[in-house]
Amino acid sequence: MRRNIDGFSNTEFDLLVIGSGIYGAVLAWDAVLRGLKVALIDKGDFGGATSANSLKIVHGGLRYLQQLDFKRMRESIRERTNFMKIAPHLVHPLSCVMPTYGHTMKGKEVMFFGLLLNDIVSFDRNRLKDPEKAIPMGKVISKNRCLDILPGIDPSGVTGGAVWTDAQVYNSERFVLSFILSAVEADAVAANYVKVTDFLKRGEIVQGVKALDILSNTPLEIRTKMVVNTTGGWVDEVLNKTDSASKRIRLSTALNLIVNRQLLSDYAAGVTARYRYQRNNDKVYEGRHVLFMTPWRHVTLVGTYHQPFHGHPDTMRVTEEDIQSFLKEVNSAYPGGSIHRDEVSFFYKGFLPMEGIHSKSGEVVLTKHYRICDHQQEDGLEGLISVIGVKFTTARDVAERTLNVVFKKLGQKSPPCRTQSTNLTGGDIEEFTPFLADALNGRMHHLSQSVMRHLAYSYGSNYPKIIKYGQEDKEYLKTVPGSSEVVLAEVIHAVRKEMAVKLSDIILRRTDLGSGGHPGDKAIKGCAKAMARELGWSSTRMRTEISELEEIYKTA
């Protein structure tokens, strides 16, 4: 995947996708598979905004049982299976537990029937042949067993626990990137760091966009029959360029933290936090809500802290006050963890659409359902669709539905969608466990088991392509300074084949060097030097890239 800006100006596309988060990435891939000529652009890096703000969980919709929303449950269950099917190296089952209390809605009895109903609704959840992807039945466990799994919770009132299985993404950034790589392999044209500056219109018909290549400061025009806006928190900012004053979304932020120690072993956990809300009438509301703690590698992901957002999305930053307020809630939910500020190795915010603020509790009321906005119907503007997503898990399903609308507007019969069954690049794996065993047993070039495991999980069946760089230079198979897993070949590959053009692209999204926290000065400098050799950076450019990366790990 090479960055070729001229490829945009010399072609008329069937579809231009603006925004390369999970929704835009899947949409581009689906469109290519259905035979459309597709372009994809993003003003930042691929998957670098809201889609990077993740607890890395693919939910099966158990929480929808409370509303008896079986339709959304079925969608989530189906999409969880689809993700494990098309990216078997990146998406794996994850056991989850939630303590039970009393004998009402949070009691063992109610949870038992809830888990049983979940198993009935997900009767076909194990349709994949790979036994590693099997989702077992839910169950309730004893109080002692629950406290063994969650030793840090307050044991007061705990009667047991509810156990179920969802899925976890090993590397969510590479998961998003895999859709884009797959789309480009199938003949899509994609570029990061390309910003829309205006729309090309003939009357009230959108015919493309004017854009700016941020890296070279070069203006360009992209002509297309249809445009789909999948820019998440920036949806309205893009629509403003059409002279539309309508507001499609009210934004909230979702903050997640990474704690640099493993608070949990093999289970993700839903734990109850206490919080206080000062109402306008000066009365204080004391409430509780569920936080989720997820083991990932050797750290713990903790989320999510929701707040309303007002202002331009470009100005959104994490503050020390955000972290301290959230940590207070986290420690109330898991007091035995005694998490201190200096143990928070990383933090990130993303946008979610909201309906408003609950007048009693002060909690953000999130938008429940995605929207596919046909602007011909809403604004009289033909050739433009906006997608407002609400959930990572169902992005593929929403993309499928969006493409059906696109084909209808193009006046064409839509070919069948194939994204639910077509493996992503690197996903050519029949059964993951023997695939991994083969990689570990047949270690190439004397690479360690930790390196081979990392490569197999990160690149799947493509991992030999990374190792092949050792034929060019044996130094490429050495680990990056400060890492026991990431090899220098991954940096070279990211620059040559994955459109990494900034140091942050490498550290945060092509590799996982910095996705759990600051990777260390040696790792940063080692990657910067490798990129400088590949891209011809000056010493000044290297210092600038390092400085920009360091800012990501600082609060506002």
C-alpha cells in the first residue's frame, strides 16, 4: 500500500469514503468487494481517532437483555462471530465476569436466567469450525470463586458472579488497518493525511471534494459519483463545508485508561463504581454505574468515563482532572487495586454521539442506534451520505446496509455483500491454535518465541513477509530497543507497505510499541532513525517527529 496522491486526481470514482475509522475502513472494503471504484481519505492517520479509543472488546450484546432488545443482541452476536471468522489472528474469545448482589436484578437468580436466555438467543454462536473460537455457555459461580477472580472488589454484599464470554481484539489498530490493506489489495485508492476543504457540486449534486494533502501542502480534487462521510466526531464539521447549518450529532467523550500492571488474570470484569453528581439545584446525587476492566498483554484497560463535549472536535484533549476524577471512580469499584496516578501509563479519549444528560443522575445518555443519513432526503443534496455509528462491533453490518443505500442511489443492483465471510489480509488460517504452534515450533532465523508469538498474532498468515526482510539485512530481525517482541522489520514494512509516514503511525498504530504507554526513549529513537533512513528525513525532521509523539503522552 503506497501513498500515491496522483491516483486521486486521475480517476473518477464510484465512491469516496471520508474518514478511516472502523466504519470507513469496513465500508471501503465492502465497496471494493462489490465491484465499485473506491477512494478513501482521512485528515489524520488510518484509525487514529475514535477507533483508537477502545477497550479492545467485541461485545456480544449481553447488556441488551435489560431492554429485551433481541434484535440488537442478534446483530452483536452475529458480528462477533464474523470478526472472529475474518480476522482469526486478531479476534479471540475473552471470558468476562460480573459480581452478583442480593436477589433482585443484580442477583444470582436473575443473572442465571439472563445468561440462559443469552445462550438461547445465541444458539448459532459456534458455527465456526475453529475450536479456538468456541463461545461456551454462561454460568453463575460462587462468592468464593468470584472473589478469587476479582480479589480487589469490596466483598460486602457479593453473593457470587455471572460468567460469560465475549471476544477481544489483540491489536485494534491493526484490525482497522487490515480492512484498509485488504481494500487496497482489491484495488481501492487510499491516503492518510488528506483533508477535505470543500465539496465539488453542480447545483445540488455533490460530484466530489476539494482536498489538501497535508504532508506536501498540495491541493487536489477527487471526483466521484457518491460521497460517504464516516468521520465520527467530525461529521458536522465536514457537513459544514456543504453550507449545511444542520447539526446531526451531539458529542460526548469516552475516556479509557491503561494501568501498567495486570490487575486481573484471565477475565475481563464489570465492576460497580460510585460517583457523585452536583445538580443545578445544589442537591448531590450519589449514584453507581458499571465500569469495565480488561486484561490486555501485561496491563489493564479500564473504561469508560463519559462526559458531554462542547467545542470543536480538534480541541479535545485529556486533562489531569479527567484522569483524577476517573481514577476516583475506578478505585471505588476496585479498592483492592489501589491504583495511583503514576501507574496510569496511557490514556485516550474518543467521541460518541449522545442524546443528552440524564436530569437526575447527570450521566451521559448515549445514542443507541446508528444512523445512515441520505442528504438528498434530509437537505436536498444529492450524492452525499453520512454515517453516524455508535458501536465498534456492528461496523461491518452498518457498512453493509450503507452500501445497499449507495447502490440504490447509483441506480444499480447491489451485488451480495461478502465481508462477513471473506478473510482479511493475514486471515488465511483454518484453525488458530495449530497455526500458532507451527509458528512457535518452526521458529525462523532463531527468533525468540515471544517474537514469533507476537508476529503470528499481529500479522497472521502474513508473518513470513515480515521475517523475509531479514534476507535484505539481518539487523532487521533484531528487536527494537526496549521491546522484547517488535522487530525492526516491522518498522521497515510499515513504511514501505502500510503507508506509515509519521513516527506516531509506527509507534501507536502499525506496531503496538506505544499503545500501552510510553515505549521509552531508546525505542522511539530507534524507530525514528529507521524511518529517517527509509524516508530521507533530516535531523530536524527527526526531532520534530519525536517531539510530536511525546506530546501524545502528555495531558492538556
